[in-house]
Amino acid sequence: MTGRKRFWGLAVCAGLLLMMVAPAFAGDRPVDKRDLKGISPHRHRYIFATIGGAALGGGFGALVGGKGNFAKGLLIGGGGASALYLHSHRSTGGAYRDWLFIPTHTALGTGIGWTICGCDNGAAAGALIGGGGSALWRAMAPDKGFGQVTQDIDGTAKKP
């Protein structure tokens, strides 16, 4: 009697397991152009520019400074490319544009501080200067022109 219970118990468990696992082995359609439709350098230019700048900086750092300067080059290249792209394309990032500047300048400041000092304190100081300066700069909103600040509620400009 124990053998039959064990058999049926294993059979039921195997059946439940098969029902749960079977969809994982279901056949998907073959890979075609539709799978890669949303991934292109034209659609994600900011990300590709930042990755390209980081790769360029990392390669240049490794070539000029050796193995130890690879990470410094990554930080400077990625942060510099990201900053250049954000400053030249005003619509990038939408509502998160101000928030994109902070990690960009933090990475750039970290790489520059680390390169100048050659120590961890230089990297930390560069990160604080880059991130804090960027946050302060964006909080002061220097990109708002006089016309935007002095507009009346109905959209007409006030006379100074």
C-alpha cells in the first residue's frame, strides 16, 4: 500500500510540475527585424553618446596612462560626452533634464579630481565638487531667460 501511495504522489507532483514548466518550453516565433525595432542609435542618441564617450575615454586612458588610468578615462570620457550632449541638445531628458546633469558632472568631477590628485581623496573631492556644483547651478536655473521670468500670468511680457 505504501508503494502505491508513493507512486501516485510522485505522479501527481510530476504532473503539476509539467503543467507549470511546460509554458517555459513553448516555442517562440523566430527572431526578426521587429525584435530590434526600438533599439537604434537614432532613438537613444543620449545613451549611445555617453557610452561612446566612455569607451573613447577608457581606451585613451588605457593607451596613455596604462591599466590604472582606464577607469579615470571612463569617468572623464563618459561624463564629458554626456555633458556635451546635454548642453547641445536642450530637449534631451524632458522633465528629468536637471537630474541628468548631476550624475554627469559628478562622473566628470570624479575623473578629473582622481586624475589630478592620483588619490582617493581627489576622486571624492571631485565627485563632491562636480555633483554639488551641478546641483547648485541647476537650482539657480541660469537657463531661464529674462523674458521667461518676467512674463505675466496671461503670457504677455511685463515691461521692466
